[in-house]
Amino acid sequence: MSIGEKLKKAREKMGLSFNEIQDAIKIRSKYLEALENDDFDVIPGEAYVRAFIKSYGNHLGLNGDELLEEYRILKEEEEKILLEEDEEENNKGGHELFQNKTLISIIIAVIILLILAILIYNIGLLNNSMNELEVSQPVENNFQVRNLVEQYDFPEKANNLPKEERENNEEDNFSGLIVENSQEILEETLKNIDIIITERSWIQVHADGEKVFEGILDKGENKEIAYQENVSMKIGNAAGVQVRKDDEILGPWGMRGEVIEKIID
């Protein structure tokens, strides 16, 4: 029998409703129902799950500590299954990666061989051209042949490299200017808020859609958040969290133990 089944059986045996239990132990009825359905993900935060299981179990005359131990074993089994699945996926991915690396290595080797063959062929043609030029022209004109060969071999070195270096330097300077200006613009558009904790609470914070914090904060702790568009917060204790924005205090937005979501522009 699962944890939820035990809780449901005990509640029905005592003839209690969710609302009656909510008034008695101050846990919202939707979380009590989630516990009976073993749907622990509905509850915001692992610490709240454990606290709710123990409190609910004790209220129904069950052993809250034994229920917590069952929950701990359940979580360990879930983590073990996830680890095994990850390991199986990694092994599969590693085999595929090995096959891909082998194929890539073969392709690279073939390309290198083709390049070497082309180079050898071109060098042979070049040597033949040089020999023909040396035979057909007087010895005193050999330096002209060498100049011709050098220009044939290294046209980029003789003509293009200085131009490319100039273009690269101009691109580097322009890119550096763009980075500096972008950084200054970003710093000017950033906004800040201070999250003020007046009572211990779990909180999850997203800045511009990206999660920047999740955890439990104690009374007196502050959290500074920088953002551009907005900050969204999921608060486990609505009465225990305030926000300071532009010297203005916002909140609290609910009652103690109430879970809310709030967006700050």
C-alpha cells in the first residue's frame, strides 16, 4: 500500500473531509488531495513535501516518521531508475559516437590522401615546366624563370596577404567597438529588485524567462535580481516575501502558507 493510499484510508476511516483537515493543520486541501494521490510534484519544494506527509500522517493517527521513511525509500528507488536510464542512454550514445568518430576519421584520411595526390601531381607539373624553361632559355635568364615560378607558387603571399592583414585589422577594431558599445547599452537597460524575506519561505525566481534562483530563504535574507523585461516569482509562503523596486516596497501578496505566482515588470 502506497503512502497516499494509507493516508486516504485513515482519513475515510475517521470520516474527515479535506476542508476539516485543512482548518486543523493549516495545509491547503489541494495539497492534501495530492498527497493521497501520491502526486508529490504538485507541492512546491521537497521540504514542504516531507513536512506535509509527517503532519498529515500524525493528524490521522499514523506514524509520521514511518511515512517519511517510506517516502525516502521511494525517492531513492526513483533516483536509481533515473540513473540506470541515464547510464543506458550514455552507453548507447557512446557507441554511436564511436561509430561516428570512426567514420569521420576515415573521411578525413581519404581527403588528406586526395590533397597529397593533387599536390604531388601539381609539383610534378611545375618541375617539368621549370626544366623546359631552363632548357629553352639562356642561363643568364634563369632568374626570370625563378621569379615566374615564385609568382606561380605563391600569388597570395606576393599580392593578397598585405591586403588581408589590413582587412583583418579593420574587422578586429570594428568588432571590439561593437562589443564595447553593446556592453554599455546592456548595463544601461538592466533593472534591479531586492527580494526581502520577512518569514522563512521557499521561492523560485525567473529573470527574463531564465531561472536564476530556487531554494528556501530565512527571515532577514535578501536576494538581489538584475533583469531587463520582467521577473516572475513562485512563492511558497505568500506572507513572508516582499520586493523593493525603485525605493518602493511591494507585497506581501497573500496569507501565510499560501503559494502564489507574481510577476514584476
